[in-house]
Amino acid sequence: MTNKPMQAPDFLADYAKKLEASVKKVMAERKQVVEPRLWDAMSYALLAGGKRVRPALVLACFKACGGINESVAMPVAVSIECMHTYSLIHDDLPCMDDDDLRRGNPTCHKKFDEATAVLAADALQTLAFELLTHIDTPADTRIELVRRLAIAAGAQGMVGGQMMDMAADAGGVQSVLEVERIHLHKTGALIRYSCEAGALLAGASEKELHACSRYGEAVGLLFQIADDILDATATSEDLGKSAGKDEAQNKATYVSIEGLQRARELAENLRSIALEACDGLLKQGEDLQALADYILERGQ
Amino acid sequence: MTNKPMQAPDFLADYAKKLEASVKKVMAERKQVVEPRLWDAMSYALLAGGKRVRPALVLACFKACGGINESVAMPVAVSIECMHTYSLIHDDLPCMDDDDLRRGNPTCHKKFDEATAVLAADALQTLAFELLTHIDTPADTRIELVRRLAIAAGAQGMVGGQMMDMAADAGGVQSVLEVERIHLHKTGALIRYSCEAGALLAGASEKELHACSRYGEAVGLLFQIADDILDATATSEDLGKSAGKDEAQNKATYVSIEGLQRARELAENLRSIALEACDGLLKQGEDLQALADYILERGQ
């Protein structure tokens, strides 16, 4: 088997295209009322590419729970992408990971300047919440989305995970449970929220919501393990970014702690959990299974 | 007349004390689920003192529009203080104003480190939104508060104003209208929102909401002009921080552009607008008038 990442499922590229069109529309609506350089930096970061996995999870879970009108779910997908993008901009800052490049392009603070990058990210977080207030769904559902997003993204979720990650780099994490705890917060919380948000918008039953939540949690960890495996095994050419970075930085990963074989077993196990969770969902849950497979295969 | 700031009205200190008790309660509830250093940095910044003008405006407007149960409005007051505190932390960063001290204490990035400060502020913004989802008021009102807060705090409001301010420092603003535009965004939007939020929570009539909004806009600008006058006229001893900083930094202010006399006239004018706006409100609107007077007198 080659390490070359497998082809993404067709619907992922299709969703990404729709997502980017919606992002452009949201930003165009604000062009007249936002300071130009700030607007440029926000747009630059939002439209810097990426597989748009989180938006795809919103849309796929929405459909798997019986949602039909994609335009209801799209603002939530844009909202999550704003939240994710803000976190990438701040993670790339000199005081954090100090990255000059992201997906081959200059990071926001390199393209603009640090102050502009800090503020563009700040405004993207705010925009993530603003967009939820406009969704064509009852106020109860909107406020539930705001609440879940805040918990997933804030001190108890994504931001907390980033702090744990920095503390781990400094103090030397040794156990796989600690690594898991970091990822459940840093990347897992927002991925799980993406799935739950799609379900909630579709008016999912308790059982469906639970299935999407369980799927999201498994896929969130799977995503991270696959990344760790990929970093340890792929060439830089395959990845399109430097491989072996984790080992060079002596970073605690599933692979460094458990070894490659065990990491692959864990990933297989998580895929099973994700696929099982989809059992209770509609036929469209097939897209979710394809996504889980895609995420796993990347790391094989 | 001395330049020494006048005594604040009693209720301001009273509200500040209650606000701080509520902040401590909100943070204590999260102590077990937030990474310790992140929790410390958030608490440190939130409890670093200040007059708590924005929370006082929420509570005073709430009462002036017939609100009775202060505990309904308090989470909104805490939410605004979280939002305001996040903006101060990011403003103080080396890449922005590069301040080592705030109110005589080390700024968050000096007390902790830059990465922690960035993240603590990020989490405080998220918390500001989360708190709004828990208020004991219908979902319609909660989502309206989220919407207005997002617009006041984001690219179209506070963050946009900070960008305008940086552009002005670089490019040399010359007109008082430009200065006003910056302040309406940078500080005015959140102050006006504070007033509107109090009114909305009290179930204000359209007329009352409009009065609070108008009051908030006037008081927001008054606050800034008073600050400019104070910076130009008070001694550092009076201020408790370096005076004359604006002139030393060649910063465009109401005083630098219009002169001291005209700035004082503008401030008087804004006070009149603020007081007139209170006319339509209940007896408790007296607190709002006292606040406007206090803000003005500080700058005389």
C-alpha cells in the first residue's frame, strides 16, 4: 500500500465548493461595513483552502438526520469554518507555533502583520456566533447552537485543549490518555459540535443526535491519530508539508507513545465505533461512513 | 476647579462589588473543567479592577426600563465585562499597544506569557457568548442579545474600531469626524450595547429601548472625550497612570484636533443629549443621569 493520501469522496469536494461560495457571500455582505484591511485579512484566511471537513460533517449529519434544505445548514457550516479559521490564525502566531506557512501560503500574520492577524481572528470568532443568530430555525435551536459552540470552542473545549497542548510540550506527556484528553479538547470538541449541529438543525430525535455525537467524537480522534500516523510514515512530498515534524519536535503523539502498529489498531477501532454510530441514521449516513473511511485511509 | 477625578456615585461602587462577586461565581463554577493556567489568566484579567462602567450601564438601564430582579441582568453584565476584558488583553499585547501595566498591575502577557494571554482573551470572548445562552429570559431575547453583542464586538464594531485606530495612528487622522467614527466603533459600540441589553432584558418598549440606545451612544462618546481631556489636563498623579500620553504619541484626539475649549463644549453637548434621552425613562433613570455627570466631570 502506498502512503499517498487516497482520493477524497466526491461529495467532500462538492461541499467545499458550496461552502466557499457561501463564505464569499457572507464576506461580500460585510464589505461596506468592515475596515478594508481587516476585511482583507479575514477573507484571506477564510479562503486559504483546506478540505473543509467540519462543514462537510455539518451537512452530512444534517442529511443523515432527514434534513433536506441545505441552505438552512450552510450558515452553520460557514460559522464553524470561521471558528476553525480563527483558531488556526492564533495557533500560527509567533508566540504560539510560529508558523510562516499554512497550506503552502503565507500565514495571516506573515501576509499582513501580527496585530491585523490577532484582530482578524478575533473578528472571525465573533462572526461565528453572529451567523448562528440569523439561521432560519426557531430561536430555541439557535440558542442551543450558540451554547454548544461556545462550550466546544472556549476554555472547556478548543482553547483549553490548546493550553493543555502547550503545557504537554513543556512538561512531557507520557500517557496515551493524556494525549487523548488534549485532542478531545483541541480538535475533537469542534468536530463533535459540527456533527451535533447538523443533527439539531435537522430536528433529529434524541437517538439520532446521540448517534451523530458519538460519530463525531470517534471521527475527531480518528482524524488526529491518522494525522499522527501520516506524520510518522508519509514523505513530505506526499503530505505537501514537512513530514516527521512531530518526532523532530519530540512531540507526544499516539505513534510516539503507542508505536505505529498499536496506533493503527486504535484508528481501526475508532472507525468501527464511527461506522456503528451511523447504523441508526438514514441512508444518507453513507456519506458519514465514506468520510470516516477517507480519514482513516489517509493515515494507513 | 481641580483636575482630580470626582467621587464616583455610590451605586457605581455597589454595582462593581456585585459584579465582581458574580464574576468570581462564574469562574468558580468552571474551575474544575478549565486548564489551571488558563483559568488563572482569565480570572486575573477579569478581577484586575476597574470602574465596571459597562456592567453599571446594563443594570441602570435595566432598572430605568422597569426591570426588578437584578439577578436576571447580572449574567449579561458579567458577559460584557468578559468581552471588554478580552479586548483589553489583546490591546495590551506587544504587537498592539505593548503595555506592561494596566491599572498599576502587570498586564496579562507580562504576568503570564503571550500565548497564555492570547488564549485567555480568546476564551473570555467565547465565555461572553456562552453566558448569554443561560439567562433566565425567553430564547428570542437571548438570541437578540447574542446578535447585538456580536455586531457590537466584531468586525463592524469594537474590533473594526481597533483596526481603524491603528490605521489612523499610521496615517494621521485630521478630522474630528474620523476620530468620532473610530470611537463609535472602538468603545462606543459596546457601551451602547450595554445600555440596549439592560433595556431588552427589562422588556422595554420600543421608545424606552431607543432612549437607552441614544443615551448609550452619547455616553460612549462622552466617555472618550472626557478621557482625551483628562489625558491633556490632569497630572499623572491625578490619573494613576501617565498623563500626556496622547500628545507624546502624537495621537489624534478631540483635544488635539479641536482644542481643549471646543472639546469641553462637545462633551457638554453630549451630556445634554444623554440627559434628554433619560427623560422618557422611569425614576431610576436618575442613576443614568448621575453616571453621565460623573463621566463628564472626570474630564473637566
